[in-house]
Amino acid sequence: MSVKALSAEVPTDEFSVLEEKVYRTIDLYKSAREARSVAERDIQRLRQQLEEREEEVEQLRREAVALKREREEVRTRVENMLRQIEALAEEAAAD
């Protein structure tokens, strides 16, 4: 079928409607492609932020472990000092 035959068969109004639908489809495609690009940038940014937060959590976990260890060391030292004070107090009471 030639272009002349096709144009003769399709009224101008119908062609205009079809043309408008094609342009709307193109605009929707462009918008979707732009939205996808924005979403991909957001995903990349969020992945980076997640990685940073995971590193922060790991650092805080290590700090918490170190603080617990230090607390136990201090507790042991204080208990030793208290035992020595009690021993001195008992010696003084015995005299």
C-alpha cells in the first residue's frame, strides 16, 4: 500500500489523534527514562549512605566491646583495692 493510498484511507482527524498519541507516548517514555535516571542516582546515593552507616555501626560496636573490656578491668582493680582495704581494716580491728 502506498503512502498516497494510506493517506486517502485515513482521515486527517484520525491521523491527528494518532499523531498526538504517539507524541504523548514519546513524552511519557522520556519522563520514565528521566525518572529512572533519577532513581538510579538515588539508589547509588543511598547505597553509599548505607555503606557509611554500616562502617559507623561496626566502629561503634568495636568501641562498645573495648569499653566493656575496660569496664571489667576497672571493676577488677576496684575489687582488688576493696579487698586490700578490708584486710587492712580487719588487721586494724584485731590490734
